[in-house]
Amino acid sequence: MSEHITHIAVYEDSVRMISKMTGIPKAFSTAVKNQPDAGLISSGARGNHLFAIPIIEEVRDRWENRKPGDGTEEKLAAAIGWLSHRAIDLQVKPNYIKSEDIKDPHFSSYENQIYCDAITFSKVYNHGKAASISSRVAFSGATLETNMQSHPGATLLHQPYIEHLLCSLTQQQLIGIRKFNETASNIDEWLDAFPSEYQKLSENLEVYIEAYQSPDPKKMKRYIDDLNFYDDKDEIIQMVREIQQKGSSGINVEQAAEKGRAQSHYAQGLARSYRFISSAADFFNRKISKEQVYDQVEIFTKSHRI
């Protein structure tokens, strides 16, 4: 799925919702406040259908006895990130244009997702001017520019070379933390495992740049307007933007989440995330069973209910 920016944005907006939700355990607020990067990384990662609920169960049983640096807070923030990822996935993926419905080769489902990301970048992050909840995430107007040309450092470095170098270093770091490094008994076994463990680069950044810098009007209509992807007038969107920009909002989160179920897809994704996090909170507080929380976060496949 290509809406990487949207995944991150929905998580950050979910953190803003948590600040206004009633019945949320203090553990949730503490985790997302203290460990923003764990949640952000998880919100852009796969595995939400497998690990979120088991992690919440594990953390619930050890929260009061946690120690600094033992990973408990990071795990809970990551689980919340996975729930928000799942919420927006379930909302938008079925609604992108489908390959079998495309008659004009100028359109594609892949590009549809990227156009949505471009809208998220402009609406949620104010064209790169709005800060992330993490001090380690640096957005700027240059993020979706060719060679990041407006960035002050762009004239000092050969950006295309730096981009390839940083991608390689990131892939190397990801490989380094994979478990197969410890379990492989010899080099042949390691090499056999490597192809499936290696994080391949699958996105074309040039498509992101084009979608953001010079969007095609016909594609905007088909990908964004016809989809009703994002509407500034939706109350739940207004609420999270006010918290983002002003630090507070007078909009009731419960009422906004209920209205959001029938509004733009971004609003519906936030409303779904609200419901998933509320259910996870009830599970954490032992108000509902594990089977019930699986039902409520829409994980129905038996083999995924671990």
C-alpha cells in the first residue's frame, strides 16, 4: 500500500484524539507521549493484523512493573500505531479505483494512492510546514520536490547520490535487526533467508513529486474528488487540526467520531481508528475479552487471532 504519509498522519491524528477520549487508560497516553517514534514506525509497517492485540495483552500484564528502557512503553505505542494503520487501510483500500474498472491507461490504482498521500501532505502537514509529533521527523516544503531543491542543504550536496546512500544504509540497518541473523547456523542458511528478509524499495518518488507539484486536474477529480478523500469541513478533521495548530479543541470527540462514519474517507478512517483504540482500551482495562476485541478491530481470520 502506498499511502505512507497518510498512515503516519492518521496515527498522529489518532494521538490527538487520544488526548480527548474518555475511558482511555493513562498507559495509552503515556506511551504515545513518551515514545512517538515507536508509534510512527509501526504506523507505517505491516503486521497490524497479527501483533497489535497480543502486544497490548502482554503490555497490560506488565505495565505496572515496567522499568525504564525495558521496551514496554515502546510496544504499547507501536500497537496503537498498528491499530491506526489498520483503520485507514480498511477504510481506503477497498475504495481506490480498481484495475479491472480502468478503461484509460493514464489512470492507475497505484497512482490513486499516491495522489491521496499528496493531499495528506498538503492538508495535514501544511505543505511540510507543520511539525510532526516527533522531534526526529523533519518535514519541509522540500520533502516532495525534485532533489529537495528548496532545502538549504541542497546546494551543498549531490542529493541523488545522498538519497541512494541513505536508502542503502536504512536497508542495512533493517537487515541488522532481523532475527535470522541470530538463528542462522551458517552462511548458506543466512543467504537462503536473506531474499525474504531484505526490505526492497518499491515506491517511485518521482510519482509522489509529480502528484504533489503538478497534479493532473482529471486525475485529481478521479482520485480525490470522486472518492471524497478529505473534507476540511468534517468535524473530526476540524478537531484534530485545531489540536495540532492550537493545542486544544472544543469539539466533542465522541460526537465527531460518530459523524465521521459517514463523511470523507479520511474522516471515516479517523472514526474507525477512534473505535479501534477505544476497543483496545476496553481490552486493556479488562472490560472485554480477547475474542471481543478481535471482533471490534475487525480481525476475523482465525489464524490471525493469536
